[in-house]
Amino acid sequence: MKKIVKYILLIGLLLLVYYAYANYPRLNIIAGYSAKNMSSSVFLAGRTSEFTDNNDNSFSPISLADDRVDKEHKSATASVYGLLTRKAIYREGLGSILITEGFDENTTFLIPKRTKINTNLPYPYGDLEQKDTIFSAVDYNALQYATDNAFSKNEIEKTRAVLVIYKDQIIAEKYDDGFDKDSKILGWSMTKSITSTIYGILQKQGKLSINDKAPIDLWKNDDRANITINDLLHMNSGLAWEEDYVGISDVTKMLFLTKDMSKIQKEKMFDGKTNESWNYSSGTTNLLSGMLRNYFSTHQAYLDFWYSSLIDKIGMHSMLIETDLSGNYVGSSYGWATPRDWAKFGLLYLHKGNWNGVQIFNESWVDYVKTPTATSDGEYGGHFWLNSGGKYPDAPKDIFSANGFQGQRVFIIPSKDLVVVRMGLANSGVFDFNEFLKEIVNCVD
């Protein structure tokens, strides 16, 4: 009998070892996602570990990870069945990073210099409360219904915030339990539109042209030498990339296994043709983020510019864009801000780059980001999503938006003078954005 028990235990152990070996990369990504998200949620966004476990990290397979938070050292660890452990640390001003083996946690880092501009103005151009304004063109009862309808009792939709701005005035604002106007929420790929905007600002300043060849030494002696900044901004370089968040792919390896996130796309070869092969790629955006370092004399200047030229300049003081281990902004995915500050970004585009009399980027830049990428079926422009192809059939065709994983959205609707923000934990297919936009737009005559 004892021998049988030993054999059973041995077989069980061998199966466990085989499972760990076969699934090591997957476990690495599961634990990495959980640790990184926990660290950012607790130390950047100010939420509790219990809340994060029960909400942000509660979906499969991330829920397999067991998290631990060290508040004294501002770190979070996650393990999957005790087989693999990942650790993320929080650095003030830079956000959370997943550390790799051999990393010295006492390493010092440059941090961006922030400037808070205080103005004696109401939102969105200052910190004062808005004056009550009633617009005759707005059906407020219908608007209230549309806003409430976005917060379905269906748990899988999980809307966290809805904000509607008409003619610079907040006309609707609602938050889920545990959230309010000061809650920082991860925008995920909405951050891509921030990255694109930095290129628009540098072009206005005469420091680059989007038609320039991409300044990448690795490409100078092969066919990739002809890829332009414009091709990258339109996700139309023709370079290979796999954007799959379910399994082991280029994007999951980049976000959870890589020290320098700008390198993976840089090292890819063609699997299509430039300007004929639109392919959504977070690797392309992080390549663009890393490329920006070429236009600054120091790394400090690179870090500062994103805030001084855009984020702090329009009063998005809650925003923080996290960096990778190499010091580059994770321009594809890791921008955090309150819904009101995300809305300011939308207003900047609604006003064609003009922020209370200051032209941040040229008006023509707005036309540029709204120009559909070849072969995208009218869905994608210069790091913004479009409705020119009728993705939302019951909403205006002139809508363009910053979109992020799990249904983060900043919709800019010029024909209605509207900016609409929706934040949550559910993507298209679960949350009905067409119906949501239809209901909101129909409230404004």
C-alpha cells in the first residue's frame, strides 16, 4: 500500500513539474500581469489590494495568481500555484515596473519634472467648479437615462465612469461605487493617442516631419530603411506583429517579459507591404516612444517633454505615464488619469489643438490623425480610431476616438461639439458602444 501511495505521489510530482515546464511562459505572463496591475492599482491609483483582486485581477486566467503587497517597500508580488513568482515595484513619478532577475532595486532613476499651472478658471481650463449652465439644445432627461443605462446591473459590463462634455461644459457625469472625479483609471491603449500627439507637437515645433524616414540604425541597410514615421503612426509599416492577449504573443512578451519594450517591433522583419498591410501593433507604438529619444539631447529632456509640452500644459495633472525598465515611456498602454483629465485630452482635439488660446499642435494635425489608414476599412487613422467606415452605424461618421483595452474610450464628436468619456472593464461585444453613442448623441439637438 505504501508503495502505491509513493507511486501516486511521484506521478503527481512529475505531472506538476511537467505542467510548470510546459506552461512556464504562460505562468510568467499571468504572474507578471497580476503583480504589475496590483502595484499600479495600489500605489499609483490608491486602491486597496482587496479591491484590485476582486475587480481588476478577477478575470481568467489572471485570477489564478496569488498577490502579496509590501506597503513599506511599495512592491507587489504574484505567484501561480507557487510555481513562479513575479515582482513589481513602484517608483514615484515613473509608476510600476516588473523587475527581472538580477535587477538592483536600489538603482536610482531620473524622474520627469512636473509643473502645475494654477488658473483662476473653472474646469476644463482651471480647477474651479463650473458655473451651472442649462443648454436649450440638450434633453437632460434623456441624457440622464443614457448615462444611467451605461451602468447596467449586468456585472460583466462594469462601467466605472461616464463623462459627457458639451461646449466645454460637463452636462453628465456618473461613477460606479468606489470611484469619483479624482479616481485615476488606466487608459490602456488610449495612451497610444498621447504618444501620437507628442509627434504632432514636435512637428509643429519643426523638430521632425512625419514623412521622415524612421531614425533606426538597424534598418539602414535593408528594405526597412524606407519605413517612415508616418507609416508607423498609421500602423502600416508592413512589419510582422502578433497582437494577441489570450496566449503567448509578441504583445504579451513585450509587456510582461521585456526590459526594453521599444526593441521587439524594431527587430521584426516584413510579413506584408508598407502602406498596404494595416496591422494594429502595440509594439509599433513603443517603438515610436523609444524613437522619440532621438530628438532630445538628454534622457531627462525626453522624460520632461511629454509633460511640459502636453500633459501639464493642458492641466492633466493627474496623469502619469509609466516607463519600462529601460526608462522609455510605455506609450502603448500605461497612461493613468482621472476621467476629467482624459476628457481634457479629447477637448484639445475637439478644439483642433488650441487650448484656451494656446496652439499646442497645428490644426492640420487633427486632419492627419483622422485620415484613414489604407486597408483599415476606415477604422484607423494616426493612432486614433475612426467611425468613417461606419463601425458605429447609429453615430456620426465624424467621430474619432482614443480607445483602450476593456472599453476605455475618449470619443471626440465635432459635429455635436461633444466629448464623451467611458471607462470600465468590458470591451466591445460586451458593452454596446453603438447604442451608448446613439443615446448620448440623440440628447443633443
